[in-house]
Amino acid sequence: MQDRDVKKILITRLSAIGDVIHALPVASALRKEYPEAQIDWLVEAKALPLVKLNPYLDNVILLPRKKWRQMLNEDVVQTVKSFFGFFKKMKKNNYDINLDLHGLFKSALSSYLIKPKLRLGPADGRELSKFVYQAKIDIPAKKMHQVERNLYLASALGAATESLDYGLKITPVIKSRVSRLFARENIDLNKKVVIINPFTTWESKNWFLDRYFSLANKLIQAGYYIIFTGASSDKEAIASFESSFTDSYSNLAGETDLEELTELYKRADLYIGGDTGPTHLAAAVDLDVISLMGPTSPTTHGPYGKGHTVIQDNSLECIRCWDRHCSRKMQCMKSISVEQVLRIANKKLNG
């Protein structure tokens, strides 16, 4: 690979937000190895803003799967034309290599239709994806964190994997927007700021909202400022939070885009949440993280980096079951107490 005259590289990692964050260091690793090459990234809509922050990429290309799904209900012919038109345009880029980090049918099909000179992906790719690749990368048998796995795939192209750079470069415009948001919310900058992100995309990964609220009140009473973050769909549930110190918390769920959320996390002192995209974003910007985990594995999907804390009850037989919907009355999350999280939070904030 290193002997090839590589002028154009396409990285493919389509979704979800947390998985894309885990892949971001690949851009900087490849840029160091191929400083003169054109390096592009193919991604879906949700994680697009984060990838666009990366200064090591030349182009960030949106795969419009959401648009095609919407079009399909209205006009099948136009959907087909749009689909093949997109890949015809992509094919004209004449990529030397497409490194597929995703390893699923949708990413492998995209690679096939783009027609790079070399289609490269993981040997353990799922949904028949590995049969599309022209070269397959064997992953070590030991369990690897997703960040390490992605960098290992990049090492097949000669990229060094010792350093870690997510490339989350915040522009002055984004910083200004967050400053205005802080001013609007009258956020007390004399207090340490604790982020609480209560919801995940899996029912089984959610800690209980009443426990998050109890934790928030205890942290407020200890003198900290609480900022709740989340999606727009989380805002109403979080709005039920009650505290006698109304000037010591803000509900910013749905109030920021991903770029602003990145800058918001950069300004905070501690993050508390489950296994979800914002947790991995917090870890990526070196915000100290407490992650409450049950059905998933900290080894492969925990907050990556030094200093973060995962709370998980390893005594349970069902721990790390990987079930999206729990049939065991959420025992893994019930085993995490408010006092346990509060003790660790106070230690981090006072340390």
C-alpha cells in the first residue's frame, strides 16, 4: 500500500454520531502519512456537522439516504435517477483508495458504486460487506475499543496510530454563538459547570430520570451549575426538573447543533451520561466523563481516553447483554445509585 502512488483517498463512516466520533482520528492519521493527497469523507446527515469541523479533510460528502427514503414515497423514478446520479458523480472523483471503516452493506455498496481503484475494509465486516472489498484487513482477536479499531484499519495504509487527534476545530463563529447562548441563559461562570445528558437512543441504556434529577439537585446544592443537554425530543421531559435554585441550571436540550454542543462541552468541567453520542463527544474534547453503562461494553464502547470513569455493575449475569430493550427490569441501571455517582462527581470536581 505504501508503495502505491496515492493521490485520492475516500474514508467511509456513515453513522451514528458516536461511531463517527470514534472514527474521526483516522483523518489526522492519514493526513500525516499522505500530506499531499486529497482526503475526503463520506457520511450521513446526522454526523455531517462534526466531520465538517475536521481540518485534515479536503471534502466532506453527504450520502443523502434520508432524502432518498423521503423521495421514494413520492416518485420512485426520480429516486432511482438521484441515486445513480449521485454515484456517477462520485465515480468521476477517481479515488485511488476507499477505506470503509463502517463495514456494513450500505457502506460496501457505496464503495462498489464509486469504483475506487482499491476497495478496502475490515475482514469481519457484516451484512456481506467483506465480499465487496478487494482487500480485507484482519482485526486482532482481542477486543479493541472502536477508536483503536478504526486506527488499526488506517494502519493498513501505513498511517501511524500513536497520536490521537479528533480534529474538532471550533471556529470563532461557533464560539461566538455559544457565548451568546451562555449570556442568554445567564449561566454563572463563577461556578463549575456539570453537563447532564439523561437520554440515549436505547431504552436499555437509560438511567432513570428521577435519579438524574436527584443528582442534579445535590450538585446544585453543592455549588455547581447544571446544564442539561439532549435532543429536541428530550426537552419536555427535562423541563419537569424542579429545583429551588432556578438560577443554577439550564435546560439546553435541543438548543444547540452539534458544532455548538462541541464548544459547550469544551467549556464545562464534568459530563455525566449514558453510552451515547454526546458522551463520546465529551470524551473527544477532553471533558472529564462519568458514564453510566449497562448493556454495552466499556472495553469497546466506553468513553475513550484517560481519566474517565465508567460505572457498571459487573456482578450481574446479564451485564453487557447488548439488548436494546430490557426484559430484566433494567437491573443493570437500577444497580447504579445516586450516591455512587455523586461521590465520584464530587471527587472529580474537587480534585
